[in-house]
Amino acid sequence: MQMKTGVEQSVYAILLLNMLPDKAVLPGEAISQQLETSPSYSQKLLRKLVSANLISSVSGVKGGFKLNKKPEDIRIYDVYLAIEGHQSLYSPSGILDDMLDLEKDDKCCLLTDLMDEAESAWKTVLKRETIASLSKEIQSDRFAEKVASLQKLINEKMVK
């Protein structure tokens, strides 16, 4: 299993929006530039985040994106669901059934319970972390100088 980069990019886009002052928005182009992604791909991700009600879109000349929820109310799992959807990470392909030449009523997969347990643990971790917890981490002394530069850039590109 490998998560697509869209989840990572979406989390960081939301972290950028979390750096905005109240009532300000950040244009999609600025988000795309900061994440170094194509504008069309960024727009696709941002639309998914809007559809999931995590961020909102303001149209018009002074338009852009802003958080739709408090950072402590946006779980990383919510972002994952917005981008990847609800599908299970594991889907048995029937290899064991073929290996053992099992009949329809005897079909099984030894890995299903194990994978379900692993997925449940993974979801628990993603549900525990929020944009607020990641924001707190990025605001640490370790990144202070870089975050200050990023904040300056966001302030230049935001629309009030």
C-alpha cells in the first residue's frame, strides 16, 4: 500500500490556510506555487477539500481558499477521506482460493483479518492527529526561521 501524494499535499495546503488571519483567503495559484504542484492538480485537491467541508472557496477577483473549520476539528483522517475516499486499503484477490482450489462456499483469505486490524490501527493514529497538532509542531523552534519566511510569503499573497 502506498498513499498518493495528494493526501500529503492536501494536509500541507490546509496548514498554509491555517496561517491566514481571520477573513483572509489564499488564492489557489499561491497554494499551488508553494506546494510546487501543477495548478490543475492543486485545484482538483482543493475542490475535494471543499466538498468535504474542510475548507471553503471564495469566488471572485479577491477569491481564494480558507479554513472552514477550526484546526483542532480537522483530523488528518478527514483529509485522507476527502482525497482517497472510504475504500479499504486491502482487497483480497483470491490467490489462496486458487492455490487450494477451494469451492465457492469455502473461499477465504488468511490475510483479511490481519489487514483489517492493521488498517484499524492506522486509522486510529490518523484520527488522533489534527491540523492544530501539526501546526503546533511546525511552529516549534526547529522551524521558526523557515516558518517566519513562509508566513511573510503568505502575507504577501493573501487576499483580505
